[in-house]
Amino acid sequence: MTDLLMAPLACPETDRFHTALHGKVPDAEVEALRAATILDPELRIALTLVSLGPSYTQVAAMLGIQKHTLQYLLIRAGKALREPGRTSAVLHTAYLHPGFPLPCPREGDRTERPELTDGERLLLEAHASGVTQTTLRDTLNRGLKELRAFNRGLFDKLDADNPSHCVRRAWELGIYTRENGPAVPTGATSGTSRLGLDSDGAKPSCLSANPNGTPAGNTAAPSAG
């Protein structure tokens, strides 16, 4: 049986999609996405472009496709990853997979890891797990006005434009990592968090060049264990 996560061999039609990435993410991330085998190439590229913060209409224009076609690609990605929910949760699930290249900050992006309040962490976890603010309001008995204030603070600190962009920025800044266990625990909506922070607070390395964890530009093999 063919694994839905594994992409078929590259074909010329994917070149147009790869071209859309150039100049929008670092070259190391472009090459890592080209070499990855998880998901079809067009699904990897669609998720990556959406992660940068533009609207679906803008991403569709970048790829030369219709908006409904982009939405279909994102649905396919969610089904393949067994996360058929909001795009921000599909993206987060992709980053958790060891075969999907991790994002790199772009030139000019803020790289200092911010201190998030409990409310801002709650909203970040909600975006990563696909939970809406309305659901948070109903399950936690929190007002929408308060939740929206948390969300504005989160977007400002991460320099993000929407939930998917927020998830990408959290991974870029090392708030979420693969090494420290599940980024979003089962009880995410309780307001607790198990964020993947580096213990020394160091600036995170870009890991996109090697999805197994070797920083970009480093040709050494990952250490055992």
C-alpha cells in the first residue's frame, strides 16, 4: 500500500511551484523542500507559502492557480497528515513530522524569542492545535474580548499576520521544537503549556537544510541519540 505521506518522483510540473518559493524563504529552506519526500511537492510548497502570512488569494496568485485549487491542496495535506482541521494545525503537524523541513527566519525577520504571557501561550497552542477562539470561550468561560487581546499581543510579539504565520514564527524562534516532546499537549485548551524552549535561551539554528536536525550549512551527520 502506498504511504500517503510519501511523495511521488519529481516531475517537471512542480518546477513552477518551486519557482514561487524563491525570494520568499531562504535558499536552504527551498532546497530542503525540494529534497523532502513527505507529501506531494505541491502540498509542501502550498503549506510553506501559506505559512508566510499572505491570504489564500495572494498565495493562489503566486502559484498561478485558483483559490479553490489552493484550498483543495491544503485539504489534501491535512488528510495525508491525518490532521483535517484548520490550516494552522495542518502546518504545525507537518513541522512535527521528522521528514518535513523546518522553517528558517527570512532576512529582516525578528529573531529574538519573546516572553509570552499565559494568555498569549494559550492562543498560540490554540492555533497550533486548530482550536478556535469561540471554542476557547465556550470551554474555558473566557470572554472573546479578552481572547482577542491575547491574540493581538501574540501576533505583535511574533511579528505574525495570521494563525498559520504565527505557527511558523513559533517554530522559527524555537518556541516549538521536535526535540522537547509534543509542542501541544493533550490538554492544550486548559491553558497549560509544554513549550519547546532551548534550555540555554540561545538563538535557534535554522534546521531546514536537513530535516533530521543538522543546522543549515552544516554537513555533519546528526549525533547519535
